[in-house]
Amino acid sequence: MNAREVALTCLLDLSETDLSIAVVVDNAFKRSTLNGRERRLANALVYGVVRWRQQLDWVLEHFINPQFRLDTKRRAILRLGAFQLLHLDGIPPHAAIFETVQLFKKNRKTAGFINAVLRSLQRKESELSYPPLDTHPIEHISFSLSYPKWLVNKWIHTRGLPWTLAFCQASNKVAPLTFRANSLLTNRDELSESLKSNGLSTKVSEIAPDGIVIDNGTITAYDAVSSATSEKTLKDVLNRDDVYVQDESAMLVPYLLMSESPKLVVDLCAAPGGKTTHIACMLGNSGKIIAVDISEKKLNILRENCKRIGVQNVETRTIDATKADLSFISAADAVLIDVPCSGFGTLRRHPDIRWNKTSDQLRSLSNLQYRLLKNAAPHIKPGGILVYSTCTIEPTENEEIINRFLKNFPMFTLEHASEFLADIPQNAITPQGFLQTFPHEHGVDGAFAARLRRI
């Protein structure tokens, strides 16, 4: 199979399953024999088509008879072709069209239809005009930047048009690969030099003390990297025990938790273990962390991650923290609740999220998040720390949850995040004292966190 055939398989799998885009692409690469260049192309095609789906469909509608009903495969192939014509400058239009048509070469009639549509798009795309931004902002952003109308409408009403436009533009960019240095084994400077010896262009994070960023945004996990001693892929490097893949914004949250050197920490939504392992590294494998999650399968991944990087002070428990007896956390000095959320802060990395969430799901998530806080709160000991965090930008999942919680649990007080994150940009801390990052303002994923103390 070539890159376009693999990409088409991935797009069809995504339409038929509820698997994430990352899992579908990873599974496809494991089955294929594509070389590095073909893998990069397949990866770009899948993520690009998913990211720009709304725009691609809007453009294609201008060149397809509205009475013609496309099945899933034909629509996926047309999206592949349109994405290459609109977004991949490195592929000549005639080559993009020819290779796309070859995906249906066994059916001459369909191949001819696809060829005609794509050639019309090539000739007339410059004549298309999106709805004006000043008079139809929702439609303009939805079609030109490829977002569901309900989300664009929500963001404009919540945060205003300039913010929505900037956020949507930034969230369509491909996020760089970032990772945390495992402080049990190395430090950031040593790891950066080690990675450079493997041919990787790296720079230190400007916002996270342990973070490293790979400059090459197009590299995939299966690409070869140079090494003086052996043949390696990037995946081999990222599976090293001194490396943990994680966004920079997620690396900030443990600093809200760890300022007073706690001896016992409980992480109530711990899997797959990014923040758990970071806390363990900050503790230097001393003390104890109880890592809780409702999913045993995900806890297995957490255990594997702990084993890989040498973490030895984590105990795991399979518990539904919304309803279980959490009295055991009364001995904890600090408790982290990194709640399940919409994930809208991570659209750069997970473009499929925008198509997989509904307003009803947001309401359900808010209820779940509050239940987690409500169930844990009575068991936090006096003087104990409770940190709430998400990877979303939605006020209904962030500050509104905390404000509701503080109203109903007056024995807790909010502590200003700037006291514990002194070296990050000032605009990453809200006036009320929350940590809140945005991709268009800070160049990292959107994330939120609040530090609370029981008084």
C-alpha cells in the first residue's frame, strides 16, 4: 500500500469506529511497510483531512450536483484530493489529482467523476468566497477554518470574535512534539544534548522547566533518526527511560501541587500517568503516590510507564472516584483531580475532538467534574491541598466549576497560582488566580488548573 491508500484506510476506519485518530494512524503504520517519506505523507493526509473536513466539504459542494449522494468511500477520496489541492504546496496539482483518482481506478465511471470534480476544484477554487466575517462570523469561521458551527457560536458568545478567530487559527496548526526530561535519571540540558546526538533538532521549553521541544513538526514516530551506534526510529528514542512525551502545559500542573514537599499524594484520575510520573520524579521516588482511576486497562498503561522510567513510589487502585468511599485520602498532604474533560485545549494534537463532542456531552462532563470534586472534598485534611485541572478552555468545565465548588464548600480557599508558577508568562495566570493557557497566546495546549486549600 502507498501513502494515499494507507490514509484512505485510516479515514474509513475513523468513520466506522470510535477509536481516536492517533490510535488509528498508529495501528495502520504498524501494518504497513511505508518508508519515512511515505509515512510523513500518510500522517499529514489523515490529520489534515480530519482537521479541515468542514472546509473541504464546503468547497467540494460547489462542484458536486446536490442530488448526487456520496457514499463514505467516495467522500473520503474526494476529501483526500481536495486537501492536497488546498493545503499541500509540495505536491503538484496534476500529481495530486492523478494519485487520488488511482484510489478508484478499478471503477472507471467513479474514477472519471472524481477526476472531474477535482479538476473543477483546481480551476475554480480561487473564485470561491467564504461568507463575510463581518456579517456572518459563525459561517465564515466554520467553513474557512473548519469547526462545527455550534462550537464557533459558543466561543464567540463566551469570549468574543477576535479571541475565537485567533484560537481557531492557532488550533489548526500542527503542534510540535514535546516531552519532559525524567529528572530521576537526567536533567533537561543533558537530555537535550543526548537527543541532538540522535539527529534531533531540539530547544528547551519557554514555559515548562522540564520541557523540551522538537523543532521538526512533520516527523512521525516511525521515522528513522541518525545515531552513531545503531539504526533507530523516533519511537525508539521516545521509549527511552529518560524521556516522557507530554505537552508543556500539562507539565505546569504538578508545580501547583508540590510546593510544600508532600509525603503522600493522591491522584484521583491518574491514568495514563503523565502527571503521576512527573510528581513521582519531583519527589525523587521518595514518599508515596496513590494513583486512582476507574479504568484498569488505563492503569496498566500507567504501571508500564512507571516501570519504563524507573518510578517506584506509586501504588495503583481501580476506583470510581465519583461514588466510592474516598476516606483514605484524609491522610494525603495533596490531592490532584485531573478530571475527564472535552479536551478542546488539545485540538492541535487531536483534531478529531471537534467532531466528536456535543453540547449535551459538555453538560454531562461538567456534572461529572463537579461530582469528583464534591466526593473528594469532605476527606481533604485541614491544611491539605486540592488541585483541580483540565486540558480544555471551556469556562463551564473550568472556573465555573471552581466558583460553584467554593460557594458550596466554604472551608476551601483558592490560592493564587502566581505564587507557585513565578516564571511563566503573566497572562497565563487569570486575575482570580487560575492557571489558564491557550495555544494562540502561549504556544502550548490549552490547560486550566486551580490550587485549593482546606482551611
